Amino acid sequence: MRRTWIVLITNLTLTVFLDGFFAPAAHRYAGIFRFGGQPPAATFLILPLYIGPALLWIRPPVRWYLPGVIIGVLLTIPLALWTLLENYPLSKAPIILASGALQGLVLSWIAYRRTW
């Protein structure tokens, strides 16, 4: 139970931290969506929150680092593709993918590798 809470709190902390640095600005989506572009910008905060529960849901892996990186990249692919639609620099998509992989790696280390 302790491991679960630590993974979920770390997931929330990393998501808020990485979202503040790497998420696109809401005003870029204001012309397409209502509410000043806040709903599409919120997906950059909400979707990475699923990395932690997804890691806790799977069974313990043989290699502790693989599921975290795979789940992190898979959950951030839509976000990376969405930045390409709004004419962001081409470097934005790999940065978002790398931040998802990093978040998954850290959470996977906490969930499976770290000894309590």
C-alpha cells in the first residue's frame, strides 16, 4: 500500500512539474476550441497521470525499466502528435516523448526496483 501511494504522489508531482515546462500554451488552441484553449491544454496534464496507475496495474516485470518507458511513450504519443498540428517547432514532439519516457522510468524504478 505504501508503494502505491508513493508511486501515485510521485506521478502527480512529475506530471505537474513536466507539464509546467513542456506543455503547449493554451492560447495556441483558442481559435479551435472554446474556453480559451484550456480543454486541449488540460490533456497535457491529465493524460500523463495515467502512467502511474498503468504501471501499478501490470504484473511485476522481469526487467524493471521496460514497462515504464513503454507505457510513458505510448501515453505521450498522442500529445506529441498534437503539438505537430499546431505548428510548434519539430523539437517539441521528441521533448514530450522523452518527458513521458523519463516519467515512466522514474515511476517504474519506484514501483519495481526500489527496495523498501
